[in-house]
Amino acid sequence: MALGRSVAKLNVGQLGNVTPQLHVHVVGRRPDDAAWPGPVWGHGVAEGYGVEALEMALAAGREALGL
């Protein structure tokens, strides 16, 4: 079962300049996102997930990882 919407481009960024450990960001991009086609970093105001959206994101991650 597919959750969410398909993406037009997949950006992968490996960073480690602020935190001591390497971490990887995988960001699905679509032409209708507010920052398109620029970088998502520093664009707009950060907003937390609502409970339902968080549960959907967790379910999608678990499914992708086969958990």
C-alpha cells in the first residue's frame, strides 16, 4: 500500500557540521512545495506534525523498513 504522494525528485543530503555524528536527510520534492526549486533548508517556519500526520509518517517509515 502506498502512503502519501509521489515525488518528482528525491534529494539526499549527508551532513555533520552541527552535530558530532553523520546524519542523512532524504527529502522528497514536488513542484508544488513552497521552496521548489530551491533548497528546503531555512525556508519558511518549522511546524511540528499533528498526531495523525505523525502516526502516518511513522507507519510509512515502518512499512518501508519492513517492521
